[in-house]
Amino acid sequence: MPEGPAVLDQYAKQFVPGVLYVRVGQPVEFRNTEDMGHNVTVNRRSTGASVFDVETDPQEKYVHTFDRVGQYDVLCSVHPGMQATVIAADSPLATVSDEGGRFVIANVSAGAYTLSVTFEGRTVKQVVEVKGPRTDVRVSW
């Protein structure tokens, strides 16, 4: 488990970062570092079920620990353009890709793994065999 909480901040009428990867069981601080009030509404993407909806006053924070794997939509109903995604996973082997879909997961031991890639709400899984210090993977949609 990572040391300390993950942080999703609210400033300049944005959630930063726009995508936050966390481990199931890791606390997440939803901070408001602005001088205006916001709220944080979190819904489970797969079902739309509400996880929580709280007000965040200036310079305050709300801490939540995700207890399930999944993607979560984060919104501020006070400022409709504010949105982010929290991805909660139970594996330490995870990352978010760059704009071109490229990613690196360093220091992976040799062996067979199930790669799970999610893009725009759709998930594709495939088995990947890591045999050496570099394994290139191409995912077909």
C-alpha cells in the first residue's frame, strides 16, 4: 500500500489531477485549496450509484477510502465543468497512459499477468507474458 493518502485537489475550478489512480483501502483526500466553496459528488461509473456527496469549504478536505475496485466519476454540482475520474484497483501494478495510449509499468517480475485496459468506460482484458526487462504489448479493441 502506498504511504499516505492519494490527493484529488480542487483549484482554479478544476479537479487536479483529472484522473487519479488509487489502491482499494488507500485513503483519498478530496482537498479544496481555493477561496470558494465546492462540493464533491462521487458516483460509481458502472452503476451510477452514489458513493458520497459532500460540501468542501475553502481550505478544507474530506477523506474517503474506496473499498471496491472500479471507476468513479467525480463532479462538483456547484461548478458543472469540474469533473475527474478515480480508478480504484487492488493491484500495485497499474498506471494511467499518456495521450497516445502508451504506458510503462517498471520492475515487473517475469510471469503471466492479465492486463486490463479501460478506455471511455470499456474494458478489454488479455493475458501478457513478461519474459524479460521489456515487454511490448498491443491491445486490440
